[in-house]
Amino acid sequence: MLDFTYVAQPSRVVFAKGSLASVASEVEALGCSRALVLCTPPQRDQAEAVAKLLGPLSAGVFDGAQMHVPIENARKAREHAAEVGADCCIAIGGGSTVGLGKAIAMESPLPIIAIPTTYAGSEMTPVYGITENGVKRTGKDPAVLPKTVLYDPDLSSTLPVGMSIVSGMNAIAHAAEGLYARDGNPVMSLLAEEGIRALAKGMKGIVVTADDAEARGDCLYGAWLCGTVLGHVGMALHHKLCHTLGGSFNLPHAETHTIVLPHALAYNAPAAPEAMARIARAIGAEDGPLGLHELAKQLGAPTALKDLGVEEKDLDKACEIALSNPYWNPRPIEAAPLRALLQRAWEGAPPA
Ligand code: NAD
């Protein structure tokens, strides 16, 4: 007998090729009339195109989004939003840009319309992160959950193949950990398995033809499902380990997830056999963790922490930091197997 509590996170999701064109009506549907468009500097052109579509509903473009949301950028963005009299924000980009929108929404009640162009999934979660003095603080607040999400597969087709694959693996990580979450439920498990399946299929298509519309659509659909799982249930060893490694050694977010995932799953496999079976089924492999390692290799993704610049001598320290902050995990976290996990992830060896 399965016991669970399911609480839905309310948001409006519009998923369609070309849905960007409806951005003005989505602003009006929220009762807003001055939308500030947020982006990173390289995505300025895409943001300008959104501002043009908005016409008189645009309050301009702010291109100060940056990885890990430095507090200084969040402050500048909040000041700018107040100066131009914005009554909502449109975040076009990946997790960093959605993160900046959330940083604004934390302090002022501006609703967010998210237009994701990667597969990170932040648009479906009430989780925010802000970095101050080199430390990333994360928390949950329903006020930062985007009110509307426009998924337009055309927009992700400009994401370079290498970034698309690591971003897709990052999304799979949310679903994989959602399958053994302490607060998991059957609805999220269905979404998780389907999200992994869609992403694995889509990523195989993208490496053949980068702008294959169907493959891009599959990946974005998978990203939505995996992001939804991340927004509804708690994560465990894999996400905590990536957070620790990323923060301590300044590693790129999606690449770190891609490398660590098969190893973290192998660690948890004895305590979560049903989750592993569902992952294996979703990717068409005999074994979930090994299948994901093989999939990453097949797609040309990085598989070794040493290739991200981590030095072998840092692994003891990484292990120590990961052990210093206890958290729930399906299998107890112990020093020796954790250190062995890190060694294999560093070498790029198959998970065991
Ligand atoms: P990102 O947002 O940092 O984007 C990486 C780079 O790719 C940026 O320069 C961006 O402008 C560019 N880019 C994005 N889409 C593009 C496209 N279609 N074409 C060309 N270039 C494009 O990377 P990300 O992996 O999406 O997000 C990572 C960040 O999001 C991390 O800080 C992570 O912690 C956070 N995150 C938060 C949550 C949450 O729930 N709060 C969930 C997932 C990720």
C-alpha cells in the first residue's frame, strides 16, 4: 500500500512551436501592461525580439542575468524594475535568467512569465538561489514560481549541441532523483519516467540534426516534465553533491550533473531498485546508472570530473564537504563509498 501527499504547483503552461508570438496576450492575461524582459548578455537579441513583440507593453530589456545569480545583479535588476515601473518580468533564457526573475519576485510581487531556452527546468519550481560572498543560498518561496511558462521548441534550437546534451542530462537528473524522493508520489513518478524517455529520445535526434524540430520538441517536453518533478518533490545525494562540487570548485552546472548522475544513482541503486528499473525502462537499457553513463558517452557529453579541471587531490576535500552537511538520502551517506563514487566520477569510469 502506497501512502503519499500530492500538492500541485499552479502555473499556466503553453507548449507550442511559435508560441513566443503570443507573449503580449499572455502579459495582458496576467492583468499587466509593463513587462521588463530579462536575459543574459549573449541572448540580448532574443530579448529585443520579445520586447518588439510586446510593443507598448514593453518596459525594455535588462541583460544582467548571470550564472548563480550574484546578489549585486539581483539588486541592480530590482532597482531597474522599479525605475522603469515594471509590473511583470519576462525571463527568456536558461536557469540563470529565470533565477534573476525569481530574485526580483522574492522582494517585489512581480509575476514572472518564463520562456525557457535550455532544459534546466527552473521555470517549473518555487526554488530560488542567490550568491553572496561566494556562497549560494537556496530556498523555496511560492511567490517566485513563474505564473506562465511559454515553451517554444524553436527557441532552444539555437542552443549548441554540446550544451543541449548536458542541459538534457541535468533535466534527467531531476526526474531520476524524483523517482526515489522521500516525498515522492505516483503522479510525479509517471512524469519522471516519461520525461527521461522523451529527453533520451530527443537528445539522440539532436546529435544527428541540431535543429530537428521533432527532437527539439521532445527535449523541451521532457524538460517540462522533469522540471515539474523538481518543483514538486525533494532531491537527494546527486543534487547535493553537484551543489557542493559546483560551489566549492566553481564547476559548470549542467556538465557537473551529467558526470555525477550515473555514479550517484549507482550509489543509491541498492536502496531504490524500482526507481532504477524505471530509469532503465525509460532509456531502453538493462541497467539505469550504467545506461545513463553509456548514453552520455554516446551523445559526446563529458564523463570525467578531471576534464572539468578538478584535481585528484581535491577529492578528499569534496568528500569531507559533502559529508559535513547531513541530508536525507535513500541509502545512508558514508565516507568510504562516497569517496569511491567521487574517484570513479573523476576518472570517468563506469558507475559501480
Ligand atoms: P544558463 O541559464 O546559465 O545558460 C547558459 C548559457 O547559455 C548562457 O550564456 C545563456 O545565455 C545561453 N543560452 C541559453 N539558451 C540559449 C539558446 N537557446 N541559444 C544560445 N544560447 C543560449 O544555464 P542553465 O543550465 O539553463 O541554468 C543553470 C543555472 O540555473 C544554475 O545556476 C542552476 O543552479 C540554476 N537552476 C535552478 C533551478 C531552480 O529550480 N531554481 C533549476 C535548474 C537550474
